[in-house]
Amino acid sequence: MSLIGDYRNGEVKKFPGKKYVKAVLEPTYDVAKRYLIGPMLEINKAHLVMLKEKGIISNHDAVAIARAVEEIDVEAISGSSYDEKYEDLFFLVEGLIIEKAGQVGGNLHIARSRNDMGVTMYRMVIRELLLKFIASVQMLKKSLLFMADKHKESVMLAYTHTQQAQPTTLGHYLLAVYDQLSRDEARLREAYRTVNKSPMGAAAITTSGFNIDRQMMAELLGFDGIIENSYDAIAGGDYLTETASAVKLTCIHTGRFVHDLLLWATQEFDFIRIADPYVQISSIMPQKRNPVGVEHVRSLLSAVTATAEAAIHMQHNTPFGDIVDTEDDAQPLLWEAIERGSLIFSLLADIVVTADFNTSKMEAIAKESFATVTELADVLVREKGIPFRTAHHLVSNMVREALSNGLKPSGVSAAMLDQVSIKETGTFIGISEETFRKALDPLHFVKVRKVTGGPALCEVERMLKERKETLLADEKWLEDTNDRLDAAKQMLDEKFRVLKGGI
């Protein structure tokens, strides 16, 4: 029925509530029953324990409510369809509790609101997904570190502006990717610290006149503390945008590495061979090995970036209060982004660690390139005292002349450099052919770059050693964080068990 038909002559002929149900309430319920039923029951248990321990409800009422909460059939709710009798999952669960415990079941909602419950549930979901995402990032870091160690002496060209720049090693390159990813992980961990604070006790927005214990609620639910200002606890959406931003940046940065992998997989580069499980053959061209696994990673990283960005933009220009922009509509987007991101990073970790790098081709191209001539200019400065800008000019002209004559590095000589110098400055340089050849050797180029962070073997090995230690520390952080959440869950379960037994 059209809107004209609904509202003809200013009279409502048919209330279009079904449209709201189909567009909003049903999809929201379907998402909630998947993600929120577990956190909601944990909050119910923790809140009940707190109300009982603070003497706000009697032992008799607490036992009745606890037994009703315990009887909630999670599987039945997970398989249920939206029932218009209840506005949302909260009212469904509350209705079931009151049905089982009697009207006293309504006292479970003393000193709380769907507002503080909602934000608490969202934070509980996000923190769990974030820890899984961080775990997958650590998997990729471990793969990168393994391959960097394996290829710490594998010489290759580095590129700037998509042009051959200078020789480095594959290990040096992969360590750079690792370091960037480590900073991404640090941002994700900082987002976790922001997320893992409890809003419970803020109630609607101004706390309550009942003598509740917010810190107890935080401890029972595994939070590291509370969001102190109750208005902030309800209105603040930065936990969502910070998490989305950290996820988005991690995907954007990793996408640049993936771009290189796809370029290197071309026959023209032939630097990498993707393992068979991650390629597909053409339906018509027998010779093809399409690196579709890497292509999917690239496109899905973009999809996660866009989804996370959508969650961020839903916060733009919205009121500073309790609004659905930060709740029903934005949350699922963020959850989807994190979940999909976790799968992508796990996949990329497998692709990297199973890849076969064509190191002989990489070294051969480095040896056929003039990318080493920065060292030749440096030699002129160190051994002949020529100002660097002059040395740069002379070597540049020598390379230009060599290329115009179709010469490769093996075709130039110290004598050719002298000819250029005499022509340009009227002076004879006179470095030996041995010194000249060594300066053009990419292995020598890498070997002498021992400055902190350089590609020389001694520096790469030092960095590898330090990163292995920090990776162990990062993994320990993740293990300890999961253990703390498990311990809080066990403590809550035990307190709830005792309460339910009327002890």
C-alpha cells in the first residue's frame, strides 16, 4: 500500500507498523539473538549478585530470580523469530524471567536501564571480537618474522615511486611490514583498553538513588574499571570509533603489502610463487595460475575498511546522548568488520608462510640494475674527497650515458667514470677498477649499510632477535587478557551458583 493510500484525506487508513518491523525490528532482533544473548545473561547474573550483596533485594527474591535466569533457553532464543509481542531481545528475556519468577522478577531491573545494559553488551561483544582480531594479526606477524629470518640475506631491490631505488634484502623488507603491523596491533590494544571499561550503574544516564556498586559490576563482568561519568558512560561513542579506526587503519596498511605481493606474482616480476591452495587455474587458459587468494585478501581488506568507515560515519553530527546511531545500526557494522578482518589476516598469514620467493631472480635483477650507484657516489666522497653533490652529478651522467648506449652495470668501468669527470669538471678521478666494481655490487651495498635499522646482516639479525622477544611479550599480553576474562567469568559463575542455591 502506498503512502497516499495510507494517509489519503489526512486520515490514517492503515498503520504501517509492519514496515518498521521488517526494516528495523526483525533485523535488529536477528543480530541481537546471535551476539547479545550471552552478554545479556552475564549482565543479568552480575547485576543480580550485586543487588543481593548490597542488600537491595532479599535473599528469597534473589534466589527466585536466579533460578528463572538459569532456566532461560539460549538455544531456543537463538533459533527464534522476532515476536511483535516484545519490542526487542531485552523485553523478551525480561518477560521470560518474570514469567518464571513471578512479578518479583521485575526487580532485576532495579537501578539499571537498557541504556547502560546496551552499551555494556556492545563493549563485551567488541572486546571479544577485538581479541580474536589481535590474535589473527599476531599470526600474520609470526609468519612475517619467520620469512624475514629465512630471507635475511636474500638480496632484492627496494622501490620508491615504483622505480628501482637501492638494494636491500627480503628480510629487511618483511621486517618493515612487521614493524608497521606491530604499530597497528598497538592501536588495536589501545582500543581494547578503551572498550574494556564498564558503563553499568549509569542506568539511563544519571546513575540511581539505590546504593549500587559499580566497581563490583565491572569486576564480575571482566572489565578493567568503570567509565566514571555516568553521562559519558551512555553518550560516549568513541570506544566504537576508536576501534573502527584501528581496524580500518590495520587493513589499509596491510593492503599496501598485499599490493606488492600481487605485483611480485606477475610473470614480469616473478618474485613470488603463491602456494597451490591459494591459486586457481583459468577455465580456458591452461598456463594460468591466478593468485586469487591474494586478490580476495586485497578486496576484502577494502570491504572491511569501508564497513568500519560506515560505522564511524554513523557517529557524525549526532546528539551526545543515547541514540540508535551508536547502537542497533552501527554496532553490527563494526562487528562484521572485525570478524571478517580476523578471517582475512589468518588467511594472509597462511599465504605468506607458504609462499615460495624467487630469491635468485631477485638477486639477478639487483645485479643488472644501476640501483647500487649511490654507493659509487659515496665512494667518491670517502676516498677522493669529492663533494657529494658533485659526485652525484658525475655518477648520474655516467649512468645516463651507459643507458643511452644500452649498457648494463657489467658494461661500465672506472675508466668510463673518469671520462665523464674529465668532460664535466676537467679532473681525473682515478679510483681502481676493483673499487669501482665493488661499489656496484648489490651484496656489498647491503653489507656496508650497518647503520641502525639498515639491511646489513648484523642489523637485520639484531632486529629479528628483538622482534622475536617483543612478539612473545605481545602473545603473553593476549594470553593474560583472555585469562583475566576467563577468571572473571568463573568468579561470576561461582557467585551466581551460590546465590541460586540460597546459600
